[in-house]
Amino acid sequence: MAKKLSAIGAKLRAKAMSYPEVTETFPWGEHAFKVKGKTFVFMRDDEEGTSFSVKLSASRAAALKLPASEPTHYGMGAKGWVTLVPGSRSSMKQLAAFIDESFRAVAPKRVLAALDGK
């Protein structure tokens, strides 16, 4: 997919791609970041704005308190997925922490061990 990303979309993509063994696919015209075939971030970045969905357990309640966040549709919210719409006041550090938590929730133990240097 060759279209140019927004500034926040580019930062979210860079964070997701920074992990080991990550691939990017484009189902439904969205970005899907996967580790060993398991998606840990879905991201939409188009003329209507940017949103992304991550699988959270530890910080799910905190994420749902943020403006414009909600349980992810299609039954995924019941499985811990949260969709967020970053705004001008969003903390990139917090958004990156959500991506990290989601990666760690779905990545195989072998990949996590390599990530953590164990």
C-alpha cells in the first residue's frame, strides 16, 4: 500500500514494525501488523483520520477512559480489543505502551524471549 501516512499514522506504524518478526498486511484496506501470523495492531489511516485497535488486558480500563476510545467492534471488544482515535493531545508514549502490551499479548514465547534478551 503506497499511500502516504499521516504523522501519527507513521509513528504508530514505526512502533509496530519495530518488534521482531513483524509483517504488515492490508486486509479491508487497513494496516494489520502481525507477529508470526497473529495480529496485534489494526490501523486505519485515511482522509477521515487515524484509529487503531490493540489487544489489552492490563491497561484496557485506562484505555477505555480516553476520549474517542471504545471496545473494538465485530465481537473483538469482548476479547480485550480496544479501538483508539489519537488526538492532538494524545501521548505517543502511552500509545506506544498500548502497542507494546498488545504485541506481548499475542507474540509467541520464543519471540518474547528474543525481544527481552533471554
